[in-house]
Amino acid sequence: MRVTNLPTDLLRTFVTVIEVQNYTRAADMLGRSQPAISLQIKRLEDLVGYKLITQSGRSMKVSEKGEALAMHARQILRLNDLAVGLFETQPDDETFRIGLPVDYGVMRLQRGITTLQKHNTQLNITIQCDLSQNLLSALLQDEIDFAVAIYDGGDPQFLVRHWQEFPVWVGSPSLRHEDFAEMPLIAHPQGCVYRKRMTDALKLARRNWRIVFSSPNIGAIQQAVKDELGFTCLTNSTLETGMEKITTCESLPELEPLRIGLFYRQTRMGSSGNQVVECITQIIDEFFEI
């Protein structure tokens, strides 16, 4: 059986080009000429047998196969750079901007990253907590370098790894959702995936609802449930004492699964950046007991 090997230099060039959206800028970053960069992309396309990037004037479009390859390429480059990092001297004062979702596992993620920083004093880490859609927007605008975020599907730009989790309906043990003609919902602000999962399910069941409490802070959401203000959806890892999972039924359908992704710019990586990725990956793997 013939095995195709993908050279890491070609993968690094490919990822750099699609991240900066410019051949000339990618050439400057990689210390090569623009024609050399174009030739490397052509070599990679010849190896895989598919067109990966199309250029129309100043507009660059990555094909569906190209987006899928980019996700694997970032993982390959991460492992390569981790191996090389074993033989490098750590640079001083590296800064990484990390985005964490307020709507998913923020406390555990934040705790893990701050512990990493305490044990690696050369790391300067800034953390931004926000709704997932705002984090992905910040990543696209080069305002952060890493993000853990819930996303709708497909292979969005900068996606490296993804996980799946199933949200559940929760409420206070003293409340019965059947007692409400208009179901009181506790939710994150508009744009939150959790909120959309709930409202989509209730629309499907043709059931009325109203938002009685809204906050971008998951701790406030959890407290509102325990204060018996209404019902929400959470993941098993964010359930607390004083909450009760609700069995789904015809008037309260199952919720669509959540896709959680780790996103980062490969062009911002290095041996220390890979430590951050390893830390985040380990924390999320522990969520799902992978």
C-alpha cells in the first residue's frame, strides 16, 4: 500500500497562508519568497490531489477539503513543535491571549490555565471570558490567540480539536415544568448556543416560554436555578447541588448536542504555546473522560 507523507514545511506554509490570508505576508513570516510559498502550496495540492486554495483578485477561499486538512495540519504541527521544543531553550516573556467561554466549563478551564502559568513564570497569559460567538469573532479579528468555544458545526477556521456534549434540562427539585403554561427560562444573553438549544426545542414542542432571568455569568445562571426562578439547560459537568435534571417528554424534547472546539492560530504557536494547548486539551478530555 502506498502511503503519502505530508511534509511539515508544506503544512506550515499552508496553515500560515490561510491564517494571514495573504501569500506575501506569509512569505515574510516564514522567511521565504512569495513564489516559493506559491510553489509549496502547489506541491501540497499535488500530493493530496485536491485544490486547497483558490484566489480571485485579493479574495482567498479555502476549499472544503482544505478546511478539513487545516484542522489535521495544526495537530501535526503541534506535535512536531512539541518534539522540537524538547531541545530548545525557553524564550523569555511570551504572551498568549486566551478566550474562555462563559457558557461552558469556564471555572475549571480558568483554574487549569492559571495553574499552568504559576508553574511557568515565563508565560504571560491574558484571559478573556465571553460568549462563544464573541470569542470566535475575536479570534478572527486577531484579538486573541487561543479560544475554547461552542460552535454550530462544520470545520470553522482555526479549529484544531473538537468534542461533543449533550446538554440537559435542569431546574429546582421543588419546581415542575408541567405546572407552567408559559415555561420560565433562565438563559445567557441572545447569541448563546445554550439559549438557542432551549428555544428551538420548545418551538418544536409548540410550547410557550419567557425569559425570566438572563446573565452572561454561568454562576449567576446556576444560582438562579437554585433560587427557583425557572429552568435552563446545562451540561452534566456544570450541575450543582440544589439542581435536578428533568426527564424529557413530548412537551420538553431532548436538546441538540453541543460541539465544543479548541481554536488557535498556528502562526502564534511555539513550544510554550503548545504547553497551553496541552493544558486545555487535558482539561477538556477530563470533562468527557476520554
